[in-house]
Amino acid sequence: MIDLHTHHDRCGHADGTLSDVAAWAEARGISVLGVSDHAPRFADERDHPRPSIQMARSQWDGYLEEASALREELAGRLDLRVGVEADWIPGTEDTYRAALARSELDFVLGSVHEVGDWHVYQPHTFADADPEAFHRGYWRELAAAAGSGLFDVIAHLDAIRVPGRASTGGAGEARGAAELRLGRSPQRPAR
């Protein structure tokens, strides 16, 4: 079994250390584990602008060092891959390209959590939004993320499936464009 999308206590919405996550995986027979906590918000100059969502910028080097050491420690027992989940934030590609160009990383998951001021997991931010605009925006940003070359994989494509925000079908064209882009996404440089 393989699991490449995991989080631990640095992100603020999961529990346990990286070692705890690895022990959990071993106990369940997972043979390939990717640690992929939420990257800092590199586009923000503050150290920790979103403590319940992402790790602090000051934790980044420690995360990569700890994960790399754990990969070495578990070699032969567990195929541990060091990764990260990074948000797609339009206009910040150069900042993220530089921050994610770390030799310790085996993979980068890309995610769309925000569409303008709307956050897909914070319903109060889109309570009054037009569902069609919300869906079109989500699929537009997903296509842009997939085509950016920043990410190896786009994570949780179904994040848009939040209660009460169903599209009536008008966003289908934007979704189709995103699906086409996902199938043709350029490869990030090999590490």
C-alpha cells in the first residue's frame, strides 16, 4: 500500500510527529510513505501567517532535515519519500519555484485551497458566493496550478465538493479545461 498525502503536527491541523506518522504507516502495512506536510506560505513575509493550516517558515529547514534523517533511519524497512503540499497562489510562481527547489524533496503536491477570497474548507468565506462562480474559479485555478510546472501531483481534486456549494453544471467547461491540463502537465525537473 502507498500513502503520499500525510500531515503531522507542524501544520496545525494534524497530530503526531513524523516518527509517529511512520510508525502508523508501518503498523498498517504501508510500504511507501510520503510525508507531505503543508509548506509555509512562502508568498507571505510573515513567519507563520496561518498557524492552523501551514507550518511556519522558521520550521521549513527543520522539517526537511528531520524528514531526510527519518528516511535514512527507516531505509530497508519503509520506503519513505520526503515531500510537501504547497498551495497554488497565482502570481507567486517564482517565489514558490525557488522555495521548492530543495534537494531533500522527492515530490511536491500542489493544492488549490483558495479561489480569491474564498477558501474551500472555510464555508463562511463563500457563504454568499455564486456557486457557479465559485466552481468556475476553482477549476480555473486548478488548471493553472497543473500547468505551472511547480507540482508533481495535484492533491485532493475533490476539495470543491463542500456541502452546499454544488454547481448546477455551468462550471463544466472550466472543469473540462482543468482535466485536459492535468493530463498534459509539464514535468518538474528531476531531483
